[in-house]
Amino acid sequence: MSNNGTVDKIKGTVKEGAGNVTDNKKMKAEGILEKTVGKVKEAAESVAEDVKGKFNK
């Protein structure tokens, strides 16, 4: 299992927080987007693992 989704979520959280602190709306939006990308990657990895599990029985 890859940690790419988790890394994206962490980077997004940090970027979103920095955007909040500096009142930088663009940075905050980028952070929210990165977190969303991370969640999608994790979901896709989970589905892929489930499919592989079904075929490896």
C-alpha cells in the first residue's frame, strides 16, 4: 500500500493552515484541493486492493 494519499492529505492540511494564518485565500484553497486529492487517492487504492483480493482467491 502506498502512502501517497496520506502525504497529500498532510501537505494539504499544512498548506490550508498556513493560508488561514496568513489570510491567503489561494493557499488555503490549494490546501483544501490537496487534501481532497489525497482522500481520492486513498479511496482508489482501497478499491484496487479489494479488486485484487477478489481475483487472488
